[in-house]
Amino acid sequence: MVRSCFVMAALVLVSAMAATRATAAPVYFLVSEFPGQVDHGDSFVLPLEDADDIAHARDLVQHGPSIGGAIVNAEIVAGADNINRDILAAGKPAWSWHISNFSDFADMSVEILDGWPTFIEQDVQGWIDNTGGGSATVGRIAFWNYTVTAELQGPPTDLSIVPRTAVPLPAALPAGMAMLAIVGAAIRKTKQYN
């Protein structure tokens, strides 16, 4: 009886975790200047889908850029997507450019990719022309003094900063806790009869 309860609990937990991964939507993060090094006071939104990238971004939020891989290396395109905004500015104005592809987190980048969101906004096509490597539509960013500083929540077109006290939990945690309670009750019941 106890063994079958454990097997059932394991199957439910694995199924819940697999379902969570299969239906994962983008997780949004705020990218702004390194804490204590604010010159421009602006920010942009980084959507991430890969579990390892999301975990690294959350580590950056919790521990800061000293953990390494702090620079967001990504491709951008012209055009507002109603997601990429300056979350730190009053009214959260949308930028007229957005991330089209996240490449990786880096420790350094070439100087031509260093800038800041407001600078790109002044001449989006000029930035794309300078950093696109021959592409007239795709540019690159890797701002040296910017990193992931917060996780964002809410609908993609109205994101807000997750309070620092919140700890994101795995989606399968409630199902796992319920299964552990059921297994614990079965064990207690078995011990009563022995």
C-alpha cells in the first residue's frame, strides 16, 4: 500500500512538472543599470523562454552582476510591440524597438553594442544600421552597464516589478505538496494497523 502510494505520488509530480515545461510562456525581466551605477535611469523589458536563461536571470536579480554573465546580448528590431517599455519611467512609455531574439548572457561585448535604451530611441534605424552586420532590419545590443535587476509580472502589455520579497515557486509545488500529504496520511494509516 505504501509503495503504491509513493509510485502514484511520483507519477503525479513528474506529470505536473512535464505539463509545466510544455506550456511555458515567456517570463519577463527588467533590464536596467547596475545597482548603484545609475547614469540614465532608463530600462527595457527582456522576454525569456529557456529554463536555464530564466534561472540565470533570477540569479542576477537575487545576487547582482557579480555572479557573472550580467550583460544581455540580444537582437533588436524597430517597432513597438507594446511589451518593451521603460518600466522605470512615469507612465511606462513604450519604446519604438524591441528584443527579437535573446542570444545569451555575457561578461563582455564589443564596444559598438554598448549603449542605453534612450540612446537607441533617438535613432533606432541608425543603431540597427551600425550594429546589424549588414542586416537592414536587425540590430544588436549588449549594454555594458545594464543587467537584469527585477522579474516582471502581470499581462505582457502592463508589466510591473515583482516585489523582492516574493520567491517564485515551481508550478508543480502545490500538486507535490498535496501528494505528500496523501502519502503521509497513508503511512500513518498503515502504521495504525501494524
